[in-house]
Amino acid sequence: MMRIIGILTLFACIACKSEPEPIVFGKDACHACKMMMTDHKFGAELVTKKGKVYKFDDLNCMLNYYNSGKEKVEDFEYVLVIDYTQPEKLIDAKNAFYLKSEAIRSPMASEVAAFEQYNNLKSFKKEWSAIEMSWGEVVSQFK
């Protein structure tokens, strides 16, 4: 009997595991605006500690939900964005580097692109006449 209880407990813990999921472009829809996700250079994901996954087509949509109070910020296990230079690759949003420019054509007009490596944004900064932003500045931008 104890063995059965142990096995059931193990399965319950595995079922509650919170992990990011890849965004399936052309199939997944944005949680906020409901548009199908199609631009591989943009996207974001929130994953709660309980394992609920929210996918977004643009930083604008994700941050509006993040700042909405529908979930407590501290309940998010993962806050992820797509690296502009590595389409479809989800990276830690809090450690990413950001550029904002009218030249950035993101799905929902956030005009923000995320980069995992600082060196990767340098050429885009000049090309787009963009300004650099930190995670805190990006979060405040969409409050």
C-alpha cells in the first residue's frame, strides 16, 4: 500500500512540473489578443509555478498580462521572450537586452526586440536608430 501511495505521489509531482513549451508558429494563438503567432522573431511566454503556460505574439501582449494582476508576478516560474537574432529561441526576459524603435515591426506594435547577447544588438541599434532598454524599463513601458 505504501508503495502505491509513493508512486501516486511521484506522478502527482511530475504532473505539476512547470516547464516552458516551444511556441508552435502557425498553430499557437496569443493568449491576450488571440492572433495566430506567425513571426518567428517575436513572441513571449509566461509559465506559472503550477505549470500553466501563457503564450504571446508580442512583448506588448505579454507585459499587459504580466502587469494586469491576474497572476501575481512572483507566481511566474519563467518569464521568456524570443531572441530576435535566434528566431523561435526563448530566453530569460529578465536577463535579455532590449531595443526600442519605430523601425521594429513587431506583431502588436510594441516596437521592441529582445536579444540574448548584448553584442548581437549593436548593429541593429545603429540600423534602427534604436534606444536600449533594460527589463525594468520595458516592464514600466507597458504599465
